[in-house]
Amino acid sequence: MLTIRSRRVLAAVAATAALPLALTACGMDDSNDSTSDASATAAASTPGGTAEKATAAGPFGPACASVPEEGAGSFGGMAKDPVATAASNNPALSTLVTAVKKAGLVDTLNNAQNITVFAPTNDAFAKIPKAELDKVLNDKATLTKILTYHVVGQKLTPQQLESGTFDTLEKSSLTTSGSGESYKVNNTANVVCGNVPTANATVHIVDTVLMPKM
């Protein structure tokens, strides 16, 4: 039979042996919780790690939804072509492309480097009375003046559009203002699909034709 002293010794040994196991079990639970919390925090704070931030870095605006997901007219397809060619693959810019061809500016735009083009949609041109638009389209000097007014000799980011004045290829200047995904040019034209990349330019599609001083 075990004496009372022997029983006490065995009980102490058993308790000592069980203690590391209990601590290990608690440690594993705490470790998992800490790891999960750390991972969640890292994912939330990683720059560009959210869909919202990733989207903000690329094309933005309501008209971007109409851009095809695949093919030459998609954002990926346009990024591979110089700007005039890229525009020709976007059905919403067909009037602009016609104007660029009439003015003989296809090669000029395609061969330029690091430019920004404010590209009016077909609906933007439709705001101009047909008789007046036809007259402009058949006057190469006036047409060239208007189209080159839409071109800035540097790539403009959304941040630069927030408040700026920029020289155009037409030799005068235009202004931009706004924030987030809402920008205006000359306080008249809205950027409806901005920050579209092409091989040699950044395109900001606008809903109104910009008019230089004549």
C-alpha cells in the first residue's frame, strides 16, 4: 500500500506532467487566433489589395461598362495599339475616328509618345447641330485646330486631373477639375470613362467636344 506521502508525490508528478500539455493546447489556440487576425489586417492594409483600389488604378467611369471584355476594342486590346488605332476599335468613338482621318492626323497621333487624348464620344459630336458639324468636318484647318485641342503632350493621371491647366497640341491650354471618379474638362465636358491606356497614350473619354478659341 502507498503511504499518504507517496500518494502526494505521485499526484504532484502527474500535475506537473499535465501542465505542459495544457499550455501547448492553449498556445495553439492563441496562435491560430493571432495568425488569423494578423492575416486579416495585412490583407486589409496591403496597397492595391482590394478590388476598389485595383479598380481606381485603372479605367473608371460609367461609360467604361460598355467597353467589350475581349478583343481589340477591350481595355486589354486597346493597350496594345497606338491611340488612333485603338480608338478605331471602339464603336463609341467612330465619329472621332472619322474626323481624325479627315484631318490627316492618324499618323501624327499614332507616332506621338506619352500623350493624353480627351476623346469625345459619338454622342458628344451629336450635340453639335448637323449642318455645323458637317461644315467643320469639311474644313481641314478648323477640324485640325479642334482635334489637336483635345491632345496634351503628357500622360495625365487622375490625380493630375483634380486641378490643373495643361498646354495642348493646338498651342492653347485647357483646364481640368474634380476628384475620385468625377472630373470635368473646361467645366463643360465630363470624363465618362477615364484613364484608358493605349500603347502610346492615356485616353480620357468625354461627353462634350472641347472647343478652342477661334
